[in-house]
Amino acid sequence: MNATIVRLGMRSVFGRRRGVLLLILPVVLILLAVVVRALAGAGVGTGGDVLAALGLQVLLPLIALIAAASLLAPEIDDGSVVYLLAKPIPRMTIVVSKLTVAFGCTVVFAVLPILIAGFILAGGQAGFVLAFVLGALAGGAAYCALFTWLSTLTRHAVVIGLLYVLLWEGLIGGVVSGVRWVSIGWWTGAIAEAVSNKVQLVSPNLGAAYAVIATLVVLVGMAMLAARRLSGFNLTGDE
Amino acid sequence: MSTIALDHVSRWYHNVVAVNDVSMTIGPGVTGLLGPNGAGKSTLISLMSGFLAPSAGSVTLDDQQLWRNPDAYRKIGLVPEREALFDYLTGRQFVTANAELHKLPDPGAAAARALETVEMTEAADRAISTYSKGMRQRVKMASALVHDPSVLLLDEPFNGMDPRQRMHLMELLRTMGAQGRTVLFSSHILEEVEQVARQIEVVIAGRHAASGDFGAIRRLMTNRPNRYVLHSSDDRLLASVLIRDPSVRGASLRSQGGLDVEAGDFGRFAQVLPQLAREQSIRLLEVTPTDESLESVFAYLVAS
């Protein structure tokens, strides 16, 4: 990891307008948690539904997408990434530094709000909330790696990332059960389920071991692919 | 002392050939890479800076392959043509970040030195987003110089610079060359290259068309007619004084304003034009070599 790239990355995430989105989405989740708590009272049933539907399936992937796609895609698009690449730094170090920033943002703007919303919704059920937090940490890391790689691949990383989240995980994943084996969102749910038996999200259950291994494979694999992609960066474009 | 060597290098994009079987060696001193727009200059600089893989042949820096070799950047300073920088930083923060990425022992001092070299100390603490084109160019230059590289590659560095900045950068490049650095810059303007580089490499349509000392190439050019479009405060008077000078073969007024001039000896023409204008108190508003003349200059070079 390179401290300078991390620092520049932080500036680039918060220096752009889409950085505001990072703040809006978690506020919406917490406000909704307050409203649900006021209307339905504390409990794992409704609480679990809100945390899963809004926290894990919407907030987590969107925050990871905004953070990861603000880091490399604009720099590759406008060519300024060349100032990072024309340095004697291993490409993997650049990717890991960018990933660290994206993951840090995801923890602050997705995982932490899920934790807060969890306590609002479920009251003192620490195990239940912890399950969502651990699931979100694993899922957040995998999403960041996937979207970072997408950013090195295409200038349309945000659109493709959205299509992945909405179509693949949301729509197709909800209908075709086989998709769940290759869907970060469903692995996140499987990990959360394994931590607390009060969480019931995924059926048929994928198994925590599979979900953890698949998450690790995506994390490491996407980072390696992104580094490979950066090491073959063309200054004159890929046309 | 570093040497970049291209050995039978070709680069194609699908069925379009951008660089065609080019072999050249760029050694210490200033080399000008000259060619019309779209000739393959940027492709060559990308190849020489390790940001493009050759489709055939090899590109090496001191016998080491450049492609997928980040360690080579210890020796290379690159000034790309594209203007995008980290606009949310100040000039000083940007150059310091470059120094840190090179893991220099005292990044702040190195950045201050580089900024001073390009005369950007005063504006260094302003955000890059407020910079003019010329200032951006100089900050790019500072970021390329910050680690004291033995090779400096610049893609169209004079674009967007005003005459004073242009003179300063030319002086800077000459100094870098005299210090034994390998400096290569690209340009599509012959006069620009001629003022800085001892060695000129000419590329046309992806091919290496000519290579040699600027004096030899200049002699080839001397008797070549060049066409310019001039705009001045008094085109008619300017036409009448220019036609009296032996360097000018023809001058005609354009119906929409301005003046077409054909110069027989462009070296002399470049000297007498401002002189004559000053003597007659004519204000020169624009002096543009016409595209046609530029193309024909290169065509003439190839034919020679």
C-alpha cells in the first residue's frame, strides 16, 4: 500500500460531486430505520427485512460502486492516471491502495450506517446486528474489488456496476436460483446467516464456507486482474 | 547518460498502422521528433515511455525492455500531451505527490526545486484548476523533472504556451540536453524544433522519413517555398513592404481580410517579418503557416 496514493484517492472521492451521494444514502437508511422503529417497534423480523433490502442489497453495493468508480475510472478516462503509473511502483500496490480507499469509504458510509440502523431496528440484539456487519464487511470488500477491476476495464464502470447490482443480483438473482452462487449480494447474506441464526435471508442456503471462499477469490482475483490491466495501460487509448 | 533504442518497431491498431518499421536511437542531447499531426509522434512517445506495447520490434532504454517495466520510470520523466492533472490539488501538492511516489528522501525540497526550475514557485500554492494552459504545461514539466531523470520525453510541450513561456521552455530543454540528459520532444512545427534540437527525427504517416542534424535538414528546407497567412493592422502596407524583400516570392490580399505570403527563404522571412512590421508600425496579429504548406514541407523532405 502507498500512503500518497491513498491520500490522493481520498481527495478524489470527496473532491467530486458524486462524493455527496456517499453521505445521502446512509442518512436515508438511518432515517428509514427510525421511521420503521417508530411504526413497528424493535424486532428482528421487520428489522432484518429493512437491513437486508436496503442495507445489504442497495446501500452496500451502491456505496462500494460510487467509491470504487470515483477512484480509477475518471483518472483512466482523462489520462491523469499516467502520473501514478509513470512511477517505479508495482501496479499491485496502486490497486491495493485504491482498494483500501474504496473499502474505507464503504466501511464508513455503508457498514457503519448498517450497524447504526441495526441497533435502531433490533434494539439490543447485538448478535443479530453483528451478523449484518460481518456480512457487509465481506460483501463490501468483494464489491470494491469487482468495481475497481471494472474501472480499469471500461469508462462505463458505473453503468455496468449498476446493471450488475440491479439486474444480475436483484432481478435475475431473485428468479433464477443458480445465479446466487455467482452473486456477491447472496454471499453477503449467507455470511450474515452463518453468524446469527436470527438472520434468515438466503434460500436455498449457499453455506458460509462457500460464501467466504468465493468472496476471497473475488477479492484477490479482481485485484490481480486490475493490476494486470494497469500494467498494460495504453497512453494512446485502446482503439 | 541514457539511450532509447527502437529496433524495427511497428504498432498497429487492428488494420490501421500507426508506426511502421521504425528504427532509431535517441541519445543524450535534445532530439526533436517532427511530423505533421497524426504522423505517429504520440504513438512513438507512448512506445518510448513504456505506455504502449510494440506490435513488432523492440523498444529499450539502456538495453532494458520498456513495456511492463515500472522500474524504468526511475530514469524517465514524461510530459504527456493530455492536459488532465489532479485539478483538486495545488501545483505544489501535485509535484510533491509525484516526488513522494518516486520515494525521494525529501519530497518537499525536490518539489520546490522542480517548481523553481519551471518558474512556478509563485503560483505553486494555487489550485491546478485555476491554472492557464501554459501553467499546466509547466507544472507537468515540474512533475516530470522532480526525480532528476536522465531521460525526458515531452509530447507537444509548446502547445498552448505564450511566446515568453515558449522561450523559457526552449532554454530549459537546451540546458537539460547540455547536462547530458536524453531529451526528446515532439512537435509539428519545424521552426519550433529547429530552435531547440540539434538532432531531428522526422516521421510522416508512421514512417521514419528523415533523421539527422538540424543544419542538414534546414539546408534542405531553405529554398523551399513556404506559405503563410498573415493578419495585421495594415495588410496592404505589409504586403507592399514584404514584396520588396528577397525572401518573399509573392504576397496577395485575401478577400476576407488577411494576407497570403509565399516565402522563398523561411529562415530569412522569419527574421525580416517582425523587423519590417516594426519599422512600418504595423501590428502583426497572426502569422500562421498554412496546412498545405506544412504538408508540402514534409512531402518535400521525404522527396529529398
